[in-house]
Amino acid sequence: MVLDAISGTEPLALSVNGVSKQYDSGFRLDDITFDLPSGYIMGLIGPNGAGKSTLIKLILNMVRRDAGSIEVLGYDNITNEEQAKERLGVVFDSSYFVDVWTIRKVEQSVRGLYSTWNHRLFDGYLRRFGLDRRKKVKELSRGMLMKLMLAVALSHDARLLILDEPTSGLDVLARDELMDILHEYIEDGEHTVLFSTHITSDLENAADFITYITRGRLYFTGPKDEFLDAFRVVKGGLGDLDETIRARAVGIHRYETGFDALLRVEDTRDLNGAGQARLLVEPASIDEIIRLTNARNGRTGNGNAVKGVAR
């Protein structure tokens, strides 16, 4: 099923077109294509090992692509790497600062990298986040490290913010605070976020778009609501798992007393009309879509599911 593309004239913060990367290990990120318009939050999701971090490294030109093109804020990320990175902010899942640096030293080290560095803005974020300039990087908690990286990313007028698993290990209050910051960041329509995470609850209310990668391939890219509306979870006893469900299911998980099956919404409309009144048909969460499209227990049906391009 192909979802309708988004119409609109928003400038693109990020454009990834036919990008592929092959590793000696055998893993391949294959033909990834999506656009992210300015002024939105896109969630980049997928199971561990799906290729999310590889894609982010390709966008940042930390590894070289084998094929395709990537434009960051209108600049080719290789031929115009300096111009692209000048307006790019990055928050990783672990610190990229020297452990013995104080926060004051962090600013001294990074401000020369950006012509648009704003000391007052950085100082404001330090106060907002409760970060003491005298503290050393190694003395900061996981949450404080994330906030320091975020303060750096937001203090040089970065127009595209890329976050790679930033909420891993954070408590719910810290994650909620981050979501509030991201919403403030995109309010003017000129700032954009690409947010890679396996904690999909962070995306339920925050993300405008979803790009879902699994097994190195693009499974879906488009509006979050269309992603969720495209699927239903069908639940029943093992005796209800008939050939109709097997044939239509994108993925099935069996357990001792029953099953969960992921079906496209149009494939669920006549299920209970066929004498299957005991079946439950429920909306699918992001977690359930990821879980069941990667189910190993009784996986069946067409693995090439939904693709809608956020353009």
C-alpha cells in the first residue's frame, strides 16, 4: 500500500535519496529515501541493528555512502560538508566531550567551530538546565550529559537537530522535559528535529513524521498518524488463527493461549463477519507495529508493507 504524499511548499531540512551502505560484516543499508520538511519533528525508529545509527552517521558524513545523495539544509553533506555542519546540532547517546573538561572548557573548545556561537544563549541553557560551569564532564549524570550536549547543539543557531537515542537511560521526567524543549525549538517553523529512539512513547505525542527502518530497508516514511492508522492488531485464541488471518497478516506472534496479528486496516473489515466474533481488533501502537513486523514466532504475510513519502 502506498500512502498519499504530503502536499506543501515547506523547504526541506533534510533530503535522503537512494542512500545505500554495505559493510564487510554483510549488513547493508539499502536504498533509503525520505524528505524532512523544515519545522517538524521526525521520529527515526526500528529495532536494534536495523540501521538507524548507520543512517545518522551517513547524514553526518562520519561514514561514506556507497550510493545515493544526502542534502542537509540544501547542502550536499559531502561536497558542502562545512556549510551543512555549521547549521547542524547533534546529540548522541553518549558524551563526545573529554571527561576531564569542565563545562567552561567545553564551551571554550566548541565555540570556535561555529561562527554563530552565542555565549549568552549557552549561558541561559546552563542556568535552565542547572549545569555548573565548574563541573567536570565525568562528574555529570547521564541526564546532565544529555542536557550539556543539547545546550551546545542549541547555542549556535542550528537549524536541524539530530538526536541519536538521547533518552536512553533517562527517567520519565527528564524525557518529558526534552520533549518540551524540542517543541519550543520548532515553534517558529524554521527549526527541525530528526529523533532516533527505541523508546517509542517519546514519539507518540512529539513526532509529526515517522521513518521506520528494519533489516536495513525502509519500511515506512510519512505522517505519524497515517502510520498508526494504517494498521490494526487482531487478537484471539489459537483456534481463531485461521488461513484468512495467516494470509493477510504482516506479522503474527503466538503465545500459549492465543495470538496477536498485525494486519493492514483494510484487511480487517470482514473478519468478524466471517464468524470470528471472538476476535478483538484494536488500534496498533508504534511498539506493536515494530514488534509484529519483526515477529519471528509464526511470522507470515507480506513483509513489504507501507511506504508513504513525507514530501
